[in-house]
Amino acid sequence: MTTDKNGIPLSCPVAGANKNDFKLLRETIVPLGLAMPGTSRSMCLDKGYDFEEVRLLLKELGWIPHIRTRGEEKIEKKNKKHPPKRWVVERTHSWMNRFRGLLIRWSKKVKNYQAQIYLVFAYITAARCGLLG
């Protein structure tokens, strides 16, 4: 899943549980579009995406990769200059888990499940923007 820096969900492809996350990267970020000329977009990823294939794809699509390398967490725990940003995505996952239809997948068809995901995205976005009471 992709979120912005405020935890607003942007995209979430659906695949089987046995597929590595980095293999779905193109399907995850292509709906976000290419970076506009003259602007820079940063993509923060965890160490599960530490592959040269991922770095090349991000550069091809106009993104600046910020990928944790293996072993970097141990160094950062000792040197706390920058707070971690992973909690933003984890918080959004927690918000999505409040919807039982997503937490326990009842939908058999991928299109129905994807529609549920985007309905929850719309609800979370409306709630974060203060549109719900």
C-alpha cells in the first residue's frame, strides 16, 4: 500500500499472499503517475525493497528512492537524528483493519475486494480531511 506523508491511502494492488512486495511495486506506484518535470518526488521504502531492480524502476518513473538497506536499523537505533516514518503506513493499516470486510476477506472476486479497499480509502480520506462528523 502507498500513503502520503499524512497517512492518506493512495494505492493498494491486490495479489496472493505468496508474492513478494517488491514484485508489486510497479502496480503500486504507476497509478500515482510520473514525477512532474522540475519537481522531485521521494519514495520511502523499507529494507524489503532493497533490490537494484527496485532502484532502477523508481528512477525510470521519476522517483527519488529512499530505501533502508539491510543493517541500517541497528545503526539508526544508536544514532537517533531522524524519527522513523514507517509508522505512517502502519497507522493506515490499523485504520483499515477497523473494517471487518477487509480484515477478514469475505469477497471471493478480486474486483469486489479491490472495490472494498477503495471504499475504505474514501472513508479514511474523508475522515482525515474533516468531512465526516
